[in-house]
Amino acid sequence: MKALLFTFSGIIALTFFLFAIVFIFEKEKRASLSTLLIGTLISLPFFITGMFFSTTIVISYSLIAIYSFLGIVLLLPTSPNKYKVSKTYPARFDEREIMFSRAELVPETERFKEYYENHPNHKLLDDKFREKPGLMSEKSQKYHPLKFASANANFEVVHSFVQNIKDSEIKSKIIETSPLDLSIYLKKWAKQLGVVSIGICKLKDEHLYSHKGRGAGYALKIEKKHSFAIAFSVEMDKKMMDLAPDAETVLESSQQYLNAGAIAAQIAVFIRNLGYSARPHFDGNYEVICPLVARDAGLGEIGRMGLLMTPELGPRVRIGVVTTDIPLLTDSYKADYSVFDFCTKCKKCADNCPSRAISFENMKEKNGVTRWTINHEACFTYWTIVGTDCGKCMQVCPYSHPNNFMHNLVRKGIKNSHIFASFALKMDDVFYGRKPGNKKYKSPFD
Ligand code: SF4
Ligand code: SF4
């Protein structure tokens, strides 16, 4: 019995010690110390019993039984299958209504007048952000001449793709491939290029904006030209996002817009080289609503903050999309109730959002679709004050932790059991704090 108790104590202490080491590598001092403390508290009863009461069989077995029971309660699969999931899509959204399009409107111009004649309810809200310094402005709170110049360089480079790649020609006659072989090859190649996840779905009308809102084709009706969509995610660097809403955030966003854009362009040109039509979608050049396409391609679920929550990195990703006519094998979307359940309980993004743009309420039905919606005007207005795209919600989200063995174990537990999910949520607050702030993090540039 003594040996059994010491073994139990040792296994628990070692597991928590290993987790504490992982936290040290992640530079999470608070999480590391909390893990050591909790590990000690959990393993100590076995150690003490082994030392002093091993002959008292009742105490020893009771201890093992209690811990085993708690373990079973946490690990037993339980499904939170109580959330209503819409089978429909929102009505096609007009890109002219997104905040980036509205921010590009120039006062006194015909386009400006026409927009606000058609959307008088947006005028007052947009006047508020027009009074602020602006995104990447010299007068914004987080202005940094070098980091903002780097971010601008990334945006300029990605926009240059718009001219050169978007509508380039199909280069060869059709090269026959099987949809299965091609899909497998494409996914393997994309992983080589640096994507975290990739999926394929049938392109639906509802994936597309109704009208263009940015660039040369402003106000043009968007038609469905392709049958398939390839969606992929690229990682936003954790260290950079831990500094949200500092200048590092917009530098990292622009970098990943560029990476996602480059990979989308590579895939599109590759498909054209096989004799089929393909179009990359990237910053300033979208015809599709990326999170919707990515969700239907099986890349994740839409969470409280309105972003795609991927199983690997939560919302800490950028999404790239290529639409095409080349025959491909599609993946499928299955509603992930564990995300709805976790987001319903968590609300950490809402608690930390400096502009209060994220709702604390449960999902609601809006235009026939049950989902969370955020206050885009409030969010964007905050961006124009700080000068960056903030990213605080992404930083604090418990799903955003690194893609490693320890966090993946927790992610599996959350998916498996809603009781474990509640426990993991409490632990996240203990380890990282309910409102973590960013003072403890050091910029890679300092
Ligand atoms: S912070 Fe919490 S509520 Fe917000 S998206 Fe992440 S898991 Fe959901
Ligand atoms: S980016 Fe910032 S302001 Fe916008 S919703 Fe997220 S936390 Fe709020």
C-alpha cells in the first residue's frame, strides 16, 4: 500500500512539474507557480498518507477512490448538445458595409454622400471614428515609427499581389488529376508552405459578399464564378499578440495577411498551371467572407468574438481562401457544440475588450441565424484611437494558447466533456488571470 501511495503521489507531482516546465518555456511565471502549488496540494495527501497512515487501509483506499471519482467525472465524455445551430446562412453581406470600406470613404465625394444616403444609421457612428487619429496614424496612442512603417510595408507588398496575381491567365491546357490525389497533394504542399490547417468545401452563394466594397471594382455585384473554395489558416505569433494592443499587433497582423496572401497566390497560380481557373482572396481583395468559408471547410467554429475558433490555435490565426473550378474532394462542417458551450460560459474576451464591443449575452437569432455578433463600430473606433488592430480578445482567449502537447490535452478535454470545460475555464483564470494585461510580456524588439 505504501508503494502504491508513493507512486500515485509521484505521478501527480511529476505531471504537474512537467506542466510547470512547459509554462516556464512559455514565459508564463504565474501559471508555472500556480501549477507547482496545485500539484503539491494534490499530491501531498498521498505522500502524507503513505508516510504516516499506510497501514490504515480505509484512509488509503478512500483517498484513491475520491481521486479516481474526480478523474472519472472530469474525463467522462459529456455532450453539451443543447445549443441551437442555424442551418441557414445570413443574407449575403454587402462589403461596402464593413468598417474598412466605410473608413475608405472620402468626405464630400459622391461615393461618400451616396453611402450615407443609403445608410443614414451609420453616419453618426462613423463620424465618431473620423474624429479619432486613425489606424496607424502618427497621432494614435500606440504609434511607433518603425513598427508602423514595417506594417505598412507588409500591407503595400500584399496589395501589390492584387494587381499581379488576382486575374492572371490560365497558363496551360488542362492536366488531368484525380480529385483525391490533387486534394491530398494540395494539403501536403500547403503544410510545407506553413499553413496550420487547410480544408475544402463547395463554394456557396452565401460565402460571397453581395457587392464589392473596396478597390477598383467598388459597388460591383459579385457573381459566383467558381465551384470550390480552399480555406487555410496561418498562425499569428503568440509573443507578438501577447502585446496587444501595442504596435506589435498590427505588425503581426500585416505579416500574416502577407503570408496568407502569398500562400493563396501560390495555390491559385499552381491551379492555373494545371489548366483551371482560380482566384486568391487576400487583404483588400476579398470576394468571400473568410470565416464562413473556413467553417464550412471544417477548419473550426465561430465563437463569441465572431472569429473562427480553430482546434489548433483558437482565434490566433489569419485565414486565406482560394476559389477555383478544379475538381476537388471536399471536407465537411460539423457543428462544434463544445465551442458554443465554452464561449457561453467563458466571456473572457468580453471582459477584456477595451471598447465593450463583445457581447456578454448568449447567442441570439438575428435574420434567421443564431450566433454572436460584435459591435463592429465600437471595435473599429477603438482601433482608430490606438492606431493598431487591437487583438486583445485574441490575446486573452483560452483557446489561443500554444499548439503543444499540454494545451492540446486541455483542448481535447474541453471537446470531450463540458464538466472538464468548466474546470479548465476556472484553471485558465487561476493560471493567467481573468484580466491578464500585457505588462509582463517583453517585445521581441526590446
Ligand atoms: S475568450 Fe472565451 S468567450 Fe471569448 S471567444 Fe475565447 S473562449 Fe469564447
Ligand atoms: S479587437 Fe479589441 S476592441 Fe475589437 S473586439 Fe477585440 S478586444 Fe474588442
